[in-house]
Amino acid sequence: MRQLSVILLAASLGPALAEEAESVLLAVRRAGTVEVIDPDTLHSIGHIFVGKLAEFILGSPDGRKLIIAQGMGADSNGCCGLYALDLETRKMKHFSLGQRAVFSNDGSRVYADWGGLQIFDTATFERKQRIGTLAGDRLFPSPDGRWIAGLIRERYFAFDLIDAAAYKLVRRLRVPDTQAWPSGAWIGNRFYLFIQTGSTGKLWTITPDTTELGPGVPIGISASGMTNELLAAGSRLLLHEHFGYISDRRRWDGEVTGGVYEIDPESGAVIRHIEPLFHFSQVVSTRGGRVLYGMDGGTLDWNGPVRLVKMDAGTGDILAERALETDHWYFTVASIPKSLVPRGEMRPEQSRN
């Protein structure tokens, strides 16, 4: 009986052991190529050829599927479509209009905003539900899977707390008057919301029980731009100005300090300023928060030189750096089963069905 139990255990573990994951960076450029990049050396190990105007990519929690935003239409120059790429079948399916999407924490659903909150089944990418009254320009599932935070733009900016099981709006908190876009990030059961107000910023700590925003905590960074990005790196809260797009402050301010700030959410004080000479369009963290990756588009409007850098989140030291082709880039960190990591060239079969 003991021998039989061992055999059954080994059989049950076999598929799991066979699916050991490999971490990679996936960087997509508007010309229509996804580079699969070794996260240690930053060398390319593969290429996926997708459609023109590609500007977003995201991996599912199990690493078997990718979502890519790219152009639509016969010439692929129309805006804006969300496509699902199955890395096992190498088939690519259009499933929604839109420019951004997020997976639920368990990977079973995909949330997209296009005329309301849309919910898709990850297995088929068929739409299961659409809630027109819930529209978030940015959607953030909570780490425990219970909530979806939405940052919305109507006649004003607001924070939405959505019950992820019932898809019901629990609470809407209006953000104080601002011309800047709000940004946010979850750390545990706390959602941090940041906005720029004049020459300084404010940070709010929101829990599911929060019923009003209050005055917020002033952030000790002056003259920050109109668009900023919060991100969580483990338990660290980081903030960086968003460079490379139409709101890039270098258009009118000339020389501008860049980099990434580590913020104390309780006091608003800056704990550390990482790589102030880089002007990042995007910064992402590994799951444990020990390593950061940043994309710098160079001079205004991505005219280069474009650089991808790897940084130690604790010390700010640069661990690796690589030049990329001059283009608009977007990237993500993904954990993909080793057998499905695209190596060499992949040309997915694209279909609207």
C-alpha cells in the first residue's frame, strides 16, 4: 500500500514538476515585435511577430497566455484591439476593443475597460459579463482577490472599490480637483492613491473600510509632472514620473530630474532616490520586489537612445543595461512554463474567431 501511495503521489506531481516556470521579460514595440528577454543578462532569447501599433503586453498568472494590445483592421493601423496569444497552440485571438486589461489573481478571468467593466473567461476569452455602470480607466485587482480598485475619469477623477465576486460597486470616492492623472498600487490590503496637486503631490492610504479620502499625506517631491506612476516592490512603495509621452514635462521645463523615488507612505518622506538621470516611461518590479527594471526612451518622443536597465531595488545599483531599437516600447515580467518560453522566432496564427 505504501508503494502504491508513493507511485500515485509521483504521478500527481509529475505534471507540476514538468511545468517548472522560467522568468522572462516581454518587451513589445509598436513596429510589431515582442522581444523575449533574459532577465539576468537582458539579452534577447526569442521574438514574437505580432501586429502593428503593438503597445501593451501582459502574461497570465500561469504563464500560458499573453494579452497584447495592437492595431486593428486590414492594414493593422486602426486603434485599438486586445488579442490573446495561447503559447501552447501559438494561436492569437482578438477578443475585445481596448488598450489595457488585467487578469484576476487566480487567472480565471480577464478584466478590461471599454464602455464599462468587461469580464472574460481566460479559458476561451469569451465575454461573460459587461457592467456599463462600472468604467475604470485603470483596474487593479487586490492581492487577496476580493476587490478590484478602479481609477476612473468622467467629469472628474474618482476611486472605485468593486466587489470582485459580485461585480458590484461598493464605494466611489471622488478625488479632489486635479488636472493630473491619479495612479495607484496595492500592498497587502491597502491601496495607495497618488495625485499631483500643483507643485507637490498627495498620497492616500485606502482600505476596504475607507469611506472618505480625507486630506491625504503631502509627498516630499516638488515640481513633479502631470502623470506619475505608483508601484509596489514587495513591501516598498515606489513613485516615478511618467516620461516619453505627450505629457512629458521636458517639453516645457527643459532639464528635468528623473529616476524612481521610494516613499514612506505614513509620512510622505522620500527614503531613496534611485537613478535620477534616467527618464523612465515604465518601471516594473519582480514579484519579491528585490529587482527593478526600467525603460528609458531617451530624448522626447522616444527618439532614443532607448535603454532597458536592471536595478537593485534596495541599493539602486544598476545590475545590467541594454540598448534597444528606437521605437515606443512597453514591457512586463512574466513567469512562463519552460517548455512554452518562445525561443527563436514565433509567428502566431491570428484569427478573429
